[in-house]
Amino acid sequence: KGITMAVTMAEITKLRKMSGAGMMDCKNALNEANGDIDKAMEIIRKKGQAVAAKRSDRDASEGCVLAKTTGEFAAIIALKCETDFVANNADFVKLTQDILDAAVANKCQTLEEVKALPLGNGTVQDAVTDRSGITGEKMELDGYCVVEGAVTSVYNHQNKNGLCTIAAFNKEVDAQLAKNIAMQIAAMNPIAVDEDGVSEEIKQTEINVAIEKTKAELVQKAVDAALNKAGINPAHVDSEDHMESNKAKGWITEEDVVKAKEIIATVSAEKAASLPEAMIQNIAKGRLAKFLKEVCLLNQEDILDGKKTVRETLKAADAELKITAFKRFTLRAE
């Protein structure tokens, strides 16, 4: 293993913000990865502890997120601050709206362009700095994203200025349907319109995670069966801590512990060495297919009509109708 570096609180906090996993899970993953954040993130994903944390990892985690469309052009922007007290302040919301209005009027493509726009007596960035000075809170613009199309729609979740989505379509579309699609994106957090929009890298990572998970499950199943056969309850010996505490409670004996450790070691090694490759690949492919069904917008179950997929809903409205792009932004960890 080499020398294990002590994991710092800062590293744990950083991994927590990236993964949304619990403190202990993050600490354990970092220890296991010898402090390598990317490796630790993989460990957490493989253990299924990651929460899709879309939050920008900064201290200014409250704020106001707004969206606007002019028809063919739609944008989302977030003005972040430190407390919800400031976030809900009418002047703060108005400043966010003014900045978004200017950004949309100028069809800005990047956050840098937005910051440089004239507003009041200076630039947009000056206005944010001024407001920050007035409230005494750190403030910053973030999450600027745009879509363009024949028609665009926007959605501000529950009108709470915390989560917004925008979507673009290739042709005229019923306004209610366009809004429903933007709502679907808010509720189901897809990562792409369809499979083609999911990068090979993400697919490969999912396959790798699925393979690891499948192997771990098959090994665990074999170990549990062997322990049961030996008259040992697998739940009593599933970790060092459990072994110690259950021994203290008198639920298992020292002999049981020794026997359990030997069974776990030998059966794990034997099973891991003889896993059926084809079967694992098949299970992993099945898991990837399930993942793509969940993360691709068109494959998702329509939240307003569970009997249809979003693809079927669009087709029923107009066979030529397509969603060409969408964006979603939230300040909240999910």
C-alpha cells in the first residue's frame, strides 16, 4: 500500500461536494484511494454512494436562478450568494432579472460576455460587486447556459428561483407540451436527449462500474452461501467492526470469527477467479441499458403519462417534432 497519507478535512469536504456522499463514506474512500480524489470518486460510485450533486462547489451556495426565452433564444443564469435571506430579497432577484434580460437581449453565449455587458453605471460584474458590498455577502454569477431553436421553452421549478430548465425544438410546438418537456427535464434530470448524446466515456465508465458491481455481488453471494453452510450468519461478520461488536455481545465466538475470515478469504478468491466472463458482460450490458433509459430524455417515462415515453409523447403530437437541446441548472445538491 505504501505510506497512507492522512486525509484532510478539506479533501473530505471537497469529495463530499463532488459526490454528495456522506462524511464517513468520503473519508473511507479517500483512505482507500490514498488521497487520490478521482480514484475516491470512482470508489464511491462503485459503492453506489454518490448522489448526483450538481452544485457548484463554492461557498456561495444560495442564490437566485432565473430563465427567460425570446422565442428562438433561451437562457438561464444564477446569481449566487451565501444566505437565503439575501437570495429572497426583492432587490437581489431584480438584479438577477436585469442581468438575464441584458444577456438575452444581447444573445450572449458565455458568462464572460454577460459579465462585461453595460448595466447601470458600469458593467454587470460591477453591479454584482456593488450588491455584494451592500449585503456583505460573497456573490457571483454562475450557471449561465443557453439554447437556440425554432422554438424554446423555459421552466422555473415551483417559481422558487432554485432550479430552472430550458429546451429547444426544431419547429413550432404546442406551448403546453413545450412547458411539459421543460418540467420533465427539471424532475428527471436527464443528461442527454438520446443515446447518441451520451459520450463513449460515460458509457464506458458505466460499464466498468456495472462490471465491478456485478462481480462484487456474485462474490458476496458465494461468500454468504458458504458462511450459511458453516452455520455463521453473514450479517454478523460483514465487517471487522461487526465481528468485534458481535463477539462482545456473545453472538459469535472467536472460533466463528477465525472460521468466517478464512471462508471469506478463500471463497472470495476462488469465486473471483472463476467468474463467468460472458455472464458478467451480459449483466453489465443490461445495467448500461437501464442507465441509458433513465438518463436519456427521449427514453424516460413521461412524468405526466406513465404509459408513454417522452419519445412517444412527442411523436403523438407531431411525427417531425424533435428536441434539439436542453439545459438544466440548480444550486441545490440533489
